[in-house]
Amino acid sequence: MSGHSKWATTKRQKAVVDAKRGALFTKIGNQIAIAARGGTDPAMNPSLAMVLEKARQANMPKANIERAIARVADKNATALIEETYEAYGPAGVGIIIEVATDNKNRTMPEVRHTLEKNGGRMADPGSVMFQFTRKGVIFTKAKGDEVTMAALDAGAEDVADEEDGTTIYTVAGDLAKVRTALIEAGIEIDSAELQYVANNNVPVDEEAAPKVEKLLDAIDDLDDVVAVHTNAE
């Protein structure tokens, strides 16, 4: 079964100990507000259910969650715009940056400046995206053959053993179905979301690795950025 970028594992570990809790709640709040456009009942809206799962994992206060959902009905609330930027980083690694912003005239320059300050650059639309596929990605701390078999039986495309658990890949449209099947099989899900998964990872040598990680961290720390994906290995 396939493995994936070390950045995904590093990002998970960082999220657990992230001291910038306020910024993390802002990002998740934006994701909740966007997901809630499809309905405010998580039982009827799998996208919202999955983001709420992320909020619970981050120990996000109930009041913050309720405020984010309420933005859908608040006609005075500034509308969030979803955008995706493509970029290249040190060692030629490809980067996909997802943002949710109420002012793209502020967000794009911030992203561009952060890239250029850390050895990266914005790329033309389509020049990086073709190196990635949109997939469902489920992570569980559970490990072993039982997890693998349950995932494949539920319709997963692939399963990767990780040091800290198991990553399960699905076709984008099957994410909610596979997540539900795993929960019903008694497997505790730590995260389930759509990601841009690299078709092939780009090896990064020891000299370039710190530069790549510094750039990815700097982008991820921007308030309007909700997800960062890379093919760096």
C-alpha cells in the first residue's frame, strides 16, 4: 500500500501541540461556516459532520462552533470566498494552498509575500494542480489488518500504514460513505477530509528540507489559509 508525504504526519503532530490555538479555531471556524452552507444539521450534511469532528479533536469551544454555524443565517456576516492557489517551493516542490477569505485582495498578496519571503513563488493556474488528485483522506490511530480490511470492504482506494496510525484514501465522492462504514465497524476516526494528494512525491534532500518545512509552516500560519498540500517527500 502506498505511503505519502512526511509533511502530512508533521502537520498532524503540530496540530496536537499548536500553541496558536486562536488561529487554529479561526481556520476551523471558517471551514465550519463554509460546510454549513450545505445545511446546518450534521446528520444530513456529511461535510459539516467531518469539520465538526475536526473541531472536537482541537477542543474548540461549543460557543465558537455555534457562532461559525450561525454565520450562514446572518445576513450581515461577510461572505467567505473559497480560493485555491498554486505555488512552487524550494527544491521545486509543488504546493496547493486552499484559503477561505472575506477579502481576496488582502489574502493573495499575503500568500504571495509569504512565498517569496521563504524561497517560493506563485505558479500559473493548472501548472501545479495536474500533479495532484482530489481525494478523501481519513486518519485513525488504530492500526492492523482489521483496520485495513474494514477500510477496503467499505470501498477505500488505498490504505497506508503510518508510525502513528493508519491513513485511508478514498475517491472524493466516497469519503462520507467510507467514514460512516468505519465508524459503524467500531473504528474511531481522528480526521476525515478532502485533500489534494500528490500523484508522485518529490524527494527533498537534507539541505532543502528545513527550507521547505519553514515555507509550509509560514503559509499554514496565515489566518485565511485553511489547508496546505504538497508533493514534498
